Amino acid sequence: MTKKDQLYEGKAKKVFTTDNPEVLIVDYKDDATAFNGEKKGTILGKGVINNRVTNHLMKLLAKEGIPTHYVEELSERETAVKKVTIVPLEVIVRNIIAGSLAKRVGRPEGEKLAKTVLEYCYKDDALGDPIVNDYHILAMGWATREEIDLIADYSFKINDILTAYLKEVNIELIDFKLEFGKTSDGTIVLADEISPDTCRFWDSTTGEKLDKDRFRRSLGGEEEAYREILKRLLGE
Ligand code: TMP
């Protein structure tokens, strides 16, 4: 399968059409941004790691019954995926208080939540991806009641699968962001990526951050952290 035209360039990936109208190719970059593109940098090797980690986790989730957009890994940085219309929501799943939730509710990072929290943000860079609720989603027509329920159901299931899986390699899944898409026949599938860019991974023993917070917060050691995730998940 080969790339035809570039359809889109995002902050971390490029997307290309192929000869198959139902299939696209994503190409992962080393570019890193934070705070809605205000902070820019490079994490060497990130594209390769995010491609490999995302595909590994997508395959694991597919085996457990979650439909995904994954088709085939083509190279270190490139993957064929089903063409979908992205539901314009970032679905955030939280097990432990961190990041924007810590700020919003004035609680310290690291506090365990009594119940898993699901949040939706409207995907719009110009607006800074504002947090919204089910009423907004229905009123704006971003998804139907049935689609929201299915997305929530999948998100909790994904959380259970990933939390258990990561625990085996001594990683605590603090929170993460998912995106879903609709295929041409209307099926909702997991899309985008699941990587250290989109999850908070803390070492279960030391609490060390092994994710993009190292870049966001200028902690240093981001390349080593991404490599550590690759090593723990794929043994490489
Ligand atoms: P937050 O605490 O900053 O809202 O982030 C929650 C989770 O979502 C965290 O695991 C990082 C991820 N995330 C993204 O994948 N993309 C984003 O643009 C942001 C802000 C967060």
C-alpha cells in the first residue's frame, strides 16, 4: 500500500490517501507541541515509538472486542487505518487526579478518584478544546444518544483492559485521551492514537512520569521516558 495525496497535517501526524478510498495512511512525526501549540519542540524518535505503541495497544484492544481503525503497520512510522469521520470529541478517562482536573477542582495530583471519571472536550483548536457535557453533544449534533452511550461504554472497557495490562509492566494508568470515528457504514470505532503523547503513565513504584508531561512541564528526559515505554510494552 502506498501514499497518494496528503490529506492533512496535524501537530503530531500527517495523513495520506491511498488507492483504496476506505483506507488512509498515518505518518507519525517527532514534533511535539503543548498548550494548544504554544510550546513547540521535538522528541527524537517519538514518531516511531508512538506508531509502534499505538498499534500494539490497538491490536490488544481489538482482541478484547473493541472495534478500531487499525488495518496494518506499514513501516516504523506509517500505519494503514480505516478512513473514518472523526466524532469531534476528545474523550478523557481519569483514574487518578492530575493535569487540568487537579487545577479545575483544586486537589493535588496523585489522589485516587473514588470512581473513574469520563470527560468530553469539543475538538476545536481555535477554542482550545473546551470541556462539554452530554447535553452540549446532543444539542450541537456532534453525536447521538446511542453513539455517546457506546463511546462511554467502550471507553470504560478500554480503561479496564489497559489498566490491567499496564499494571503487569509496573505502569499506573493515570488518565488518557481517546478519539472515536465513524466508518462509511456508520460503525463507531476507536481511532487516533494511544501513546505517551495521549496518556499519563507513572511508574507504579517510583511515581516517575513516563509520558509527554516531561515535555509539557520541561522536566527533561522525554526521549528516555518514551523509550522506556516502548521497552516495557514491546520488549524492545
Ligand atoms: P489534561 O489533564 O491536561 O486535561 O489531560 C488529560 C489527558 O489527556 C492526559 O493523559 C493527556 C491527554 N491529552 C491529550 O491527549 N491531548 C491534549 O491536547 C490534552 C490537553 C491532553
